[in-house]
Amino acid sequence: MRDIYHQLVKSTPDFKHFSDKDLAESSDLYAAGAFAINSALTLIGNLAFDATNAEDYSDEDARRDLVLVSHALRHLPRMAQALNQNSDAADYVRTQRDKGKKS
């Protein structure tokens, strides 16, 4: 079954045509995006934990927030994986180029 990961990876740029500078920038941006997603997931976990300890947190608020969290948790991990894969792909192309230059 296809999900957001497959859609994002399918649209990975053809890194072979990127300059070394663009490869480095792409790799850094994709890695930063994946880090941001993982940070958001940690934040969601922290907020959910804190909300369970708050006395004035209504059931209605809890249901609303749980729906929002479930939407984020459903897609963000696979998006992070796709971003990491794109970062790795850019690094791979750059490494292959460096090997070719040394030959």
C-alpha cells in the first residue's frame, strides 16, 4: 500500500545533475527537515504527557487534541524517512563523484 513516504520518494530530484554545492545544500536541507519532524514528534509526546497531568484540561479539548495528534503521527514518521532517504541519496551521489575524481 502506498503512503506519503512513497509519494515523497517518487518525487526525489535527480541528484546526478546537481552541482556539488547543490548536493551539499540538498542533503543538509533534507536532514534538517527530518530532524524538525522528529523534534515535532517529541514535542507532541511531551505536550500529551503534560496534558494528562493538567486538572483543567477538558475531555472535549483532549478529544480535539488527540485527533490532531493522530493526524500528525500518522504521516510525520514516513515523511521523516523520505527526507532522510533523499538526504542519503544526495550524499551518495556526492560520494560517487568524489570517488570518480580520485581515479
